[in-house]
Amino acid sequence: MNGPVLEAEDLAFGYGAERVIDGVSLSVAPGEFVALVGPNGSGKSTLLRCLLGLLKPAAGAVRLFGVPPAELKDRWRLGYVPQRAGLARELPATVEEVVGAGRLARSGWYRRLRPEDHVEIEHALSSVALLEHRRRRVGELSGGQQQRAFIAKALAAQPELLVLDEPVAGVDAESQHRFRESLTHLVSQHSAAVLLVSHELGAVADDLDRVVVMRRGRVYFDGPPADLVASGVSLGVHHEDLPLWLEGLMRREDDQE
Amino acid sequence: MIAALPLPYPFDRTYMQLALVASVAVGAAAPLIGAFLVQKRLSLMGDGIGHLAFAGVSAGLVLGVWPVAAALVVAVIGAVGIERLRSAGRASGDVALALFFYSGIAAGVVVVGASGGLDASVLSYLFGSVLTVTPADAWTVVVLGLAIVAVLAVVGRALFAVVLDEESARVAGLPVEALNTLLSALAAVAIVGAMRVVGLLLVAALMVLPVATAQLVAGSFRATVAVAMAVGVAASVVGLAVARVWALPPGGTIVLVAAAAFAATSVVAGRRSHRGGTALAHQEHV
């Protein structure tokens, strides 16, 4: 596929009269690693839900692999890791069962998993370094390990575009390291594209192709990380740098008003 | 008249053998549905649908229609309604349940009252009457149970993915609404199947207690389902036997045996985890 795997054109969405997203256009090319950042309330999550087809935009258009989200037949091409506050400890599911659930988009939800599906599930577990924990209950893992299990769940379908919503919020350093390895492996070895929504880009700052900064429902910046760094923003030296800058962005606008 | 099979006491009589068949079918099928409902935080779904089924039973008795069929129709429609209300976000899961829960029991009371009041046949559905099941009743329960097992053998994996995370399942193209509706309809089928065994007032217990017990010891979702079904069947058999030996109401006895199984497992699992925790603390200290 030569065209963008994800494309949004002049997208708008609102809750009631309030516009949460206003005229957003962006695209992600095959094999591209893009980060979407912005202060709280900038419209990132709403934009993400529109891009995934979970919300219907009031105006504009979204295309996933060249078609509107509702018309995408091979859903396995799109992987999604939602934001989560942590699983209940009593959830009686093993890591392998959780990751196996991610394979259904590829194998067919009503079919039994075949040997080749189990090979891919194992591969996904290896890529996030959880193979040795495959038989453990997912509720017994640390927050970072749980998040890696859910990344492996998305990887199990071998997606061509992986969308992640705040995947490393509050996770330990080892998990951040594993997280970076699994994403760079996906991009470099499988030519998949990644769209990452996060406040903390430190773990992947050196691997990004583009950063999109949202502010008040609009795209404030869209370009290579080097251009953003040139404007005085540090993406990776300290994990607080980017959130502080994003907060400053909001304050400056409030002052201007 | 059917001749009794040569089974030992307390299952030596035909009526006990019919009760055993119906109880085992319910003991296996109810926790199978419950395994999904408990993970979705809809443990009281069985209660809500049970109250709707009461309205169906009442209507059936008044109209001269087979009460099981009337209960099945009302319970399935109500269960689908609860799911639609919940998924459309017009009411949270517990409010949607409460709405149908109280409407169902109120409709049942009004219909029965208008037709001349409560009698033994209504009470047998409310509190169960497994010792009076006919061969046709027993076969109906077995067929409903097998239907539940067959459907979940096909859609179980997809339902597990929905239970795990509805939003991801939706993005992955799984038919989330259809699967949730199907689960609700299957719960209604299980409840109607179970109402003669434990009664509509206790039916949810057989969906929840065996699953709660299994969760304490099982290491995976697959094992949880298997252990819950085994606990459900064991509680049904033991409860039925105890009820015969001490002349107790079978429905309530089955549920009390399931509750005792949970309490005993909870104590054993708690001791084991305490011992594990102490050993771990000792290791860390060393």
C-alpha cells in the first residue's frame, strides 16, 4: 500500500454546542512512527476515537487504509491499545489467554485458533518479554507488565497500524524499555505504522518520525521531532519536560485571552 | 410411569432421578453463563431476569399457556431490553437491572392477583420444585442446557474478548452488540431452565456462587469455567441428596451447599495465600 494508512481531513466533533475537535487534518504513512501529544482537554482522546471509528465526526472524513472506518473489512490491520487504569486482581485470565483474544481479529472470531495462530501469540509474548509469564494470571502482574500484555494482545494480530492511548503512563522503567523495543521492532521489522498518544515520549523520543501537538482541538504543530526540539522543547531528557511545556502552552493561551 | 434406574439411595426413586437429571443440567449450564456475567460485573443479571420470568410464568398460568414457554419469551425479551438500555448508555447496568427487576415482579404480582391470587403452582416456580419435575420438564432443561453449551463453544472466545475490553473488541471488528445481546438471551434461557430446580428467587445464585468459588482456585479463564461447572454440578447433586435425607427444600439446599463450597474454598485459599505471603516475606527478609 502506497497511500497513507490513516488519513483525517478537516475533522470536527463536538459534545452539544462545544467543539472538541475543530478542523483537524493529519495522516500517517506506512512504517511511520507518529506521536500525538497535547495538554489535558486538547481533544487527543476524542480525535483518537474518531480516527478509530468509535465516534462519528460532525464534519470531515477519516480513512483507514483508504476506506472509511466502518467499511474496513480486514480489521486485523488496525491494532488498538486503550488507556487503562489497571485490571482487577481477581480477573481469572492468563497472560496467554489475554494475548490470544487479540488474535481473533485475524483468525476469525468464531473459529478455533490454529497452530499458526499460537505461533504468532508466542511471538507477540516474546516481543514484550512476557513469554515466561504466559501461564500467570494477568491480574497478578505489575501495572507495567499488564500494559505489555495488552500491547502483545494488539501485536498478536500483526497489525499494519498500531494505535496506542497513553500506554506508558505510570509504568516502570523496564516496561518502558520493553515497550520501546517492541514498537521499534514492529516498525523496523514489520513495516507497521504506529500512532502513539502520550504525555511521556522519553521512552521513544529518538525513534519518532513525527510529532503532532494538539491544542484546543486543533493541530498546533505537525513535524519532525527535531523541529519541535529546535523550538526549545525537550522530548526525552526528563520525563517532566514535555508535560510542563504542554501545560505552559495552555497557560500562554489563557493569558492571551 | 417410568421405571427407576438401579441407583443407590437417595437417588433410588424415579422422581429423584428426574430431579438429578434436571439439577445436573442446570448445575453445569448456569455457571457457564455466570462466568461471563461475573466478569462483566453483572452478577445480579440472573436476579433481574428471574423476576421478569416470574411475570411470564404468571401470564402463562393465567392465559393457560405452558408457563415455561411464557417465561422464556418474557425473559428473553426482557434480557435483550436490559442489554439495550445498558449499551445505549440510557441507564447504567445496575439501574437497567433494577428497572426490569421491579417491573417484572410487580407485573407478576398484579397478573397473579387479578386472576385469583397466589397458589402452589406459582410458588413452585418462585422457590423451585425439582422433586415434581416431569420427564418432559427434565428433557426441556437438558435441551436448554445443551443449547447453551453448544452456542458458547462457538462464541465463547469472542465473548471473552468482549468481557476483557469492549472498546478493543469493537475496533477489532467483533460484533460486540450482537454478542452482548446473545449473552443476555442465553442467561434468560438458563434462568428459565433453572426455575423449576432452584426457583426464580434463587436462580442467580447458581450463576454466581460456583464462579466465585472457581475464581479463588483456578489459574485461567478456561479453568475457571471448568471448575465453576464442576462446582455447580457437585452442589446440585449434594444439595439434592441432603434435601432428600433430611427432608429439606431442595432449591434452597442446593444454593446453601454452593455457598458452603465458596466459604470453605475461601478459607483454604486464604490460608494458602497467607502461607505463601509469609514464605515470600521470609525469603525477602533473608
